[in-house]
Amino acid sequence: MTRFDLTLNVGVDQTALSQGLKLPVKIDFGSVPHLLIAAPSGSGKTYLLTYLLAQLAKKPGRVLLADFKGIDFIELDGCTDYYRHTAVGNALNIAFDTLQERMHNPSPDSPPLFFVVDEWAGFLSLYPKKEQEELKQKMSALLMLGRGVGVFVIMALQRADANYITGRDNFGNALGLGRLSAESVRMMFPDDSDIIQPKSRGHGYLRTDGKALREIVVPQLRDIARAKRTILEKLGG
């Protein structure tokens, strides 16, 4: 997987920005896989996902967008790799089957697959506990084993709830925007919970394993309409 560019820009450094410098903050899924995003309503979660998807749309590989609410990305409805409501389970199965197939037939030439899921907790809440556990186990396998075969997870929620995420310790990157709930802070930033403060829309914190906590700001897209067209084409629209 080393020959593929697995870096994403998640924002700019708030400390540098306050000094007049625009310093991009990047995460590298090749070295620290998976990203957990928590952002209450109105904190800029959809905008951040659009920002990330626009970058993924320009990279090799496949992107599966699983949008449980089916509202914020409804313009993508009809795209081959856009899944909403209960179809989130279909996207999960594709990602899991890809993981299994690549583990049985490993190849360094396998292009990356990004499974981007919005409101995972809401999707799980549709099912009884036994079925929830089966779905959570598939997600846990993606988080534990995905890096080695080029399968990566970006999960976004309004609130990071430990009841719905098995293998949460395998999220090497955690990004929180806005006024995070106490539970989200404890789950995502356990070593820095005493310094996390409420933030305004588009502002927050990034934790990456092995690095110090950083305050970030999500930058504005120069042409959001163009970004959305690029995403639509990537997802098979």
C-alpha cells in the first residue's frame, strides 16, 4: 500500500493560524489508520465530510459512502457507491467482503478502499441486540485488520457512544468539532479530557496516536459545487 497516497488534509493548525500562518494538518492512513469524527448538530460535520470526500475523489481506489440519515448527501442518491438508510449494511458487507478477499489473496497492488459512514449509531439502533453485535463485529474486523490490506474507515457521529463502537481503540485518529458531549470527550480524548473546551462551528481538536493533541480549523472549500460534482463522479454518478 505504500505506493498509494493515503494522506488527507483535515484542517489547518489553530495555533499557527492565530499567528497569521496557514499550516495544513494532515493524517496518513498508511501509518495511523482510520478516523473517528464526532460533531454535534451544527458543528460542521457534513462540511468536514464533504471536504474529506472531495480529497478522496481525486485519489486512486474506491470510496463507499454510507449515509444513514440520507439527507445531507441526498444529491448523491443513485450513485453506485452511495448507500442510505438500511443500505448502510450493504456498504458494510462490501467493505468486509473486500477485507476477507484481500486477506486470503493479498497483493501490494490492491488500491485503497475507504468506507465512510455517517451516523453509525443511528443505523445500529434499527436492529435488535444480537444483530447489532454481528454488525459491530464486522466493523471491528475492518478496524483491526484493514490497514494491512488497504481498507480504511472514516466514521462520523453526532456523539461518540462506546455502546455502538467495538474496537474503538483501533481508531488511530479522532477529530472532535464544536461542543462535544462529556462522553465523546472521554472516549476520543481520554488523556486530554481536562483541557478540551467547547468550540465554535468548524473548530475542534485532533488526536493522532503518537502525536500531541492539536487544535484545528476546517478550511473553506474554494468551490463547493465543483467539489460535490467531483464526489458524485467518484461514487459512480
